[in-house]
Amino acid sequence: MKKIILASTMAFLLSGNVLLAEENATFDSVTGLYVATFDRAPDSAGLDYWVDESNLSLEGVAESFFDQPETQAKYPEGLDETDFIGKVYENTLDREGDEAGVDYWRKGLKDGSLTKQQFILAVLNGATDDDAELLNNKKDVGLAFAESNNSDTELAKELMVDISSDRGSILGSLNKLYAHLAHANENAFENNYSLDENGTIVSKDKSMKDIAKKPKKPKKGDEVTLPVVESEDDNETVEVVESEDDNSTEV
């Protein structure tokens, strides 16, 4: 048995060809892909298609994203691996990756042992602590946008700008979305959304959905169950474990 110690929790897409259990595409997980890939909320029609009609796994959806004109324009052919990694980190976590992590991902992308969609899924699955809170907040706003049946991609990007790991940071984006939807309604509420003591975003306008706070992802030191995968090359069982000591990646 070979142990892989990774810089980020759940960053289990290892070098080499690895067989992973397929994850179903859900509204929450595909919204995360929109955030990481496009830096925007998903439009309703697109989200419905990928989840309900495409019959693809989450990795299949992530792969198909790279056939889309929007993706090809954002990540043109010949884009340096480091620049690609930096864009995904900024889209998803609003920060740069640590040097050791970036070197690890760049090597995998460059030698072909890691695909772009696998890298994006690894960043999404590896988010912990403040990164996970930030990602959950972005996904909540993204889902609210999709549920509004809005297709304004500029607004979808604008709503992501001021979101942070602070739960209250999504109020500004949600109220901006509400104002956009209700601009011609004289009965619309000013500052429609507020935060209750449990972190649930509550709407005064009862035609709008309250947004419950998602459970936190485990922190380092918490007991978690990580996947066991098999290498295609030698049928070796590989156990993926998290490093609590440093940010290095060891194989």
C-alpha cells in the first residue's frame, strides 16, 4: 500500500491514470463548476441541462465545459499551465495557490497525468476552512441566481465580486439580485434579505426562497473518511490521506 500525502484535503486526483468513483452531477456541485470555471453564477437553462438532461457525471460535465465557446475564450489554446491554475484559484478561492501546490498541479497538467477538469474538481473538493465557507457562499448566491431564471451573464459575474468567507457577505449580492428582479414592483422590499442567528438568509418577500447555511466542511484534525482508489497501471490500492503537518505534497 502506497500513501499519498496531499497539500489539500480531498485533492485525491493523483499523478498517473487513476480510477475514481463517478460523482453524480447535482445543482450544488455543478454550480461549483460554474464558479470555478467561469467565475460566475449559472444560468437556469444551463444548470438544468447539465443536471437533468445531460446524463453526465460531474467529471463528464466538467470535461464538457471545455467544449463550450465561453470556456475556450476564457482559456485559449496555448495558455500557460501556471496562468490556468492561477485563474481557477482566483475564480474559486479569491487567492493564489501556494507555491508547492501550484508546482504539483503544473507538473500534472504539463505531463498529461492530470486533466484540466480533474484539477478544477480537486480545487473544489479540497476547499476547507475559510476557503470552504467562501465557496459555499458563492454557490448559494449562484443557486439563487439560477432559481431567478435570469440569464444576464454580466450580472452573474457581478454578483460574485464582493462575496467572502463571511456569511453576511452574500446579503449584498442577494439584495442586488432581488433589486434587479423587482425593479418595476412598487411592493418590493428594500434590503429584502437578512441573516438570522443560525446563518440562514431570510427573505422578507415570501415569494423568494430562504437560503439555509450549508454544513461546514471538515477542518484539519477532524475525523474524515477519504476515498480509496486503484491505479490503472499496476492495480495497486492507493490510500489517500491528508497531511496535517505542512503544505508539501509527497508521493
